[in-house]
Amino acid sequence: MYAILDIETTGGNAFTDKITEIAIYLHNGEEITGSFSSLINPERSIPVFVSRLTGITDEMVSTAPRFHEVAKQIVELTDGKIIVAHNAPNDYSFIRAEFRNLGYDYSRDSICTHILSRKILPGQTSYSLGKLCKSLNIDIKSRHRAADDALATVQLFEMILKNGELAVINEHVKIQEQEVQLPACLRPEVLAALPTQPGIFYLYNKNGELLFIHKAYNLRKGVLDFVIKTRGSKGQRIRHELFDIKHEPCGNDTIAAIREDEEIKLLKPLHNRIHPRQVRVKVLPGINSSLIVCKGRRDDEQGLLLIEQGRLCGYGFSNGDSQKNWKECIKPIKNGSHFHAMILRMIKQRRFDKMISL
């Protein structure tokens, strides 16, 4: 009847991050009837701060099955079951995203114990899983590990079943609605090929006409956010016409903003508007003539920003010694003043490799 589960992931975004561990307990409303638990190889590195939180390292998952190797088992275990999880929308979105990458539309009804416990168990100081379980004397052996967090959710759900009316609980079953349909051009392999670095993306209709250009700090997330979250008539119209997508990595967000501005002015996409710039900063304070060396599009490449007399005058990329061949790599900019705020933020946050006085 119920599949009570928990997952661990490489981060908090279901479209760009991956599952690293999953645990499922089957429950008939009275007791556990079956279980499944496994580490999952996310096929990417796990950020250090996530490893510190969960205790799951790259070494631990290196020999674990990849999601597609356990997908069939998860489908069979949860078939006809209601998914139960603490913060169920989050866990469910990750699982559904993993299946979507395999070309499979995974859909299950769900119950969120975080929401339900507020209704059935009122008066708690906190409804986060750790603090709620502590106040209810539910022991969690290893917090932020899927099996132990899922088992704690089992005990919490049993307490909810004991204290609540079944009709009230059933009211909180979320019947899954049809997911937003991604355009055919955003096939799983296309999404997988989109890099996670800053850049710009181009959206085209079936006639090859350029619909829209936009910059993104993370190209994969930026494309998905635009296609899924954009509201308003213009966004709806672009989604309806979208047939093809191309992208250009830029290495860092400052060069991405410069390229977006140049390409919109040059290519004049159907749905971009060119707004007059209101420039506040005319000259970069404290910077005369310098070459800012920053992150490039690849590991063996450097991004370059040329400052002359306190003004941004050019940008480019270099594969070699930036001091020897930078002049031939620089593309001039007629008016770069409206990027000064971004450059000042880059300098303040030390998001560059070095600054060479010229």
C-alpha cells in the first residue's frame, strides 16, 4: 500500500543533480513488508560539502550501480503503492527526473509526512525530520543516510497513522498531475550534453528562425528553468514554437553577459528586446590599464578582459601565456561601461585568476 522512502543526492536541484543513495520500505499500514536500499553511482563527483553532510564519498559510489541498473526494481517495488517521504515533493522530483533521463514517465501518488505531521501532530517546535524525530523519541542512527532516514520516516508515519483518521490522511494524498511536457528537442541526450558552466543559449523555431537568446550562469539549469518555469505570454509563445536549441559556453558570467549583448544586437532574435542601457559607472575605480585573467571555456583556456584607462575595451580567450599573445586574442568592445558593475563584483569576490598591469 505504501512505499516509504528517502534519497541522498549530489545537490538540491532535481534537473542538474543526481541521486547517490535510495532506500525504500514497503508498508501495509501496519508493518514493514519489504525493503530495498542501495548506493547509486551518480556518474559525477560529489561536492565536498555534500560528502561532509551525508558521509557518502566518490569512492563509496564508484562501484555502486548506476540508476538505470536499479530502475526496474524501483518501478516494480513501488507499483501500485503510494510514495511516502518527508518532504515528498523534493524526493519524488529527483526520482522522476532520473526516470525522465531514461525516457520513462514515472508517476506515483504521494504523501508528505512533513505536511501531514503538522496536521496530525500539532504543536511541535520544528517539523524537520531530525528535530521532529528527536522530540517524538524516534531514534535516527545515521542522519542524512537514506536507509536510516527512511526507517525514521516509517516510525513517524506509523505514529501519524495511529493518531490520525484515515480520511484525513487520504485527503493529503497528492494525485500526480501530468508533468510539464518538454519540447522534443530537449531529449535526455540533449540535456545531458548541455554543460553546467556559464554561457548563452539560442532557441530556434522549425523554420530555423532565431526566437530568443539568453545568458545563464549554468547552461543546463538555465535552459530547463526557461522551458519549465517561464511564465507570461511571451514565454508560452516561445515554448510553443521551440524546435531546436544551441548553446555557446563562455567560461564565466561576465563574458556570457558580453556575448549575450553582442549577439542580440547582431542577430536580432524575434522575442528579445534591446533595452537602452542606463550606465552609472563610467570608469572602473582604482583600475587603470590591466588585463584580467579569468576562467575560460575549458581547463586549458583562460578568459581575458582588457581594461584601458578604467574602461572595459575588449574580451577574449587564450590557450597559452596570456601575457605573450593576449593582443591577438582580444575582440574590441565599443562601449563596455554597462558591464562595469559585473567586473567590480568579480574583483570584489576574487572570481578571477590574476590581474596584469599593462
